[in-house]
Amino acid sequence: MTYLLARVENFSRFDGENLSADPVMGYGRSGKVPHEIHNFSVASDGFIYGYLPKEGGGDLSRLGGYRGDAEVSNVTVIFISSGVLCGYYRNATVFSHPIRHPDKLEAGSSPIYCRVKVQPENAFLIPAGNRHDELQPRPSGQFPVLYGNEDSAWVGWFEGLVAGIQKTFRSEKKRRKWTNSVERSSKARAMALHKYGLRCECCKITHADNVRASIFEVHHKVPYAENFETRQLKISDLAVLCANCHRMIHRMPDISDVNALIAYLK
Ligand SMILES: [Zn+2]
Ligand SMILES: [Zn+2]
């Protein structure tokens, strides 16, 4: 197996899916739309097509292929931003020459070219609030991409981390399932509305009449990948939010933090 590590500096604030949100991946600061914005979005053909810095293609002999190959498969691609691990692909196919995104996507007004393709189940994006793992050892000097194999020190660093991250991903999946079932339960909704009233905890909107009060939803505030397996549902884990605020809080790095959303919306 071979490894390609790519620096995608605009990833520092990118949290996937939420392509219309502002600010994401530097929107609002530079005003430019970075090419890696689609690196974790599924294309209409069911694959993910990723942008890599232009140094990441060309001679594929560095990735276990032959000089002149058009593509090489079974590559682990690692994304680093500000020296921190943001996400990775397993069993990816890397192209020697950039291809146009199949959905003809653009960044701003320039076409997006991709150098890597992967099955969605092999693409892992670390949530923006959980990116703390600094590349070890730090390479000296500037590098847009690094090539490696099992013997590379930074590959050892990566594989060590991923063992832990995979566990977190599995646990997070279960946590989401639990949260979804709580939020859809009419009993939890009744409990939360009875306790907290017909008022959004975030934007403070209130409605008493039956029709307007239908905007209120119950939100389950269990933070990302916290050990919930033995945890019981508590009324203090519930919040009443309007449908707008509820949708937004699920896009925040920590879904348990209503105050963070209040501060964000100020
Ligand atoms: Zn609200
Ligand atoms: Zn919720």
C-alpha cells in the first residue's frame, strides 16, 4: 500500500456537506471558493472526486505504479491543513492527469479538476471541532505533497491515529442513531415542551397557539462521540429549539453547545 499526504490549507474550517454555509473553508475571508470544497461530497455517479495540489499527480511510480500509468489504485490519501490531520481516503485511485469533476462543478467560476477518486465509505472527514492531531514528524521545509509507504515515519504516525479514529467514527454513528430516535420520539418532545415551554432556547422565539408551536422541536444534546453507551436519557440532555435553530445546531462542531450557536448567530 502507498500513501500520499496532501496539504489542503482551506480545510481548516471545512466541515463537509454544508456547502452553502458561510463562512466555510475561508468563504468570507478571501471571497474565493477553494477547489477542495467538494472533496467529501458524493458526485452523481456515486463516487467522491477529490482535488489534490497539482504536485500530487504526474509520475505515479512514486505510488506503486509505473511511469506513464494513467492511474494507480489502492492509495491512502491523507489531508493536512495547518499541520493537522483533517481527513483521509482509503483505497483511493490517483490519476496522473487531472480530470474534470463529472458533475462539471466549479469553484467560483473556474472548473474543478480532480486527481483522486474514492468510494464514499472509504472517505473519512474528521469533524472540524475534533482536529487536533499534528503531523509527526514535522517535515522540514515546504511540501505540497509527501509520498510514503509502511516504512515512512509519518505513515506510522497516521496509522496509529487512525486505529483510534475508526473507533470514534463507529461510536459516533451509534450516537447519531440514538439522537435521531430521541428527537423523533413524541414522548421526548412532550417531556421537553412541558419542562422548557414553547420557546426556542437559541433565538427565544415563542408561540403558544397550536399551529405556530409546531415549529418547536426537541434537540438531544449529547456531544460528539462522548461515551454514551451506559448513559440514560435525561431531561437535561433535551432542549427545545425552533426548526431553524435546530437545523443549524446540527451543523455546529459541538451539537451539545446551544450557547455556541447563540454566539455564532450574534
Ligand atoms: Zn430558534
Ligand atoms: Zn437535534
